[in-house]
Amino acid sequence: MKMKKQKKNRFKIVLNESTGDTSGCRIIEDTETGINYLYHFDEYGGGLTVLIDEEGEPVVAPEQ
């Protein structure tokens, strides 16, 4: 019997914060590039943007 390889998720939620009953923020890390994104959502929609540091460069997670 052949075993299936488990596929690693490309994105992982690093932080999940509620800012209200139907709204919140998440920091999502791309596990291939290490780049972090901010996702904000509320009852009617949401948005995603790359997190940047003081120099305008993308925030990259430290290697583990």
C-alpha cells in the first residue's frame, strides 16, 4: 500500500486577535518566503497587506 505524502500548508496564522464581535486581525506567515502579512476583517469585508519594517522592507520571520 502506498502512503500519501502529507502536504505542508504554505501559510500559517502567527497571531489571531479579535477587535470586536465580528472583526479582527491576523498575522499570516508565508512558510516558503517567511514574509508576514496583516489581514484585517470585519462583518462586511477584509483586506490583506504585507507587513513592512521601518525601512520599508517586508517583515520576514526568523529561520527556525
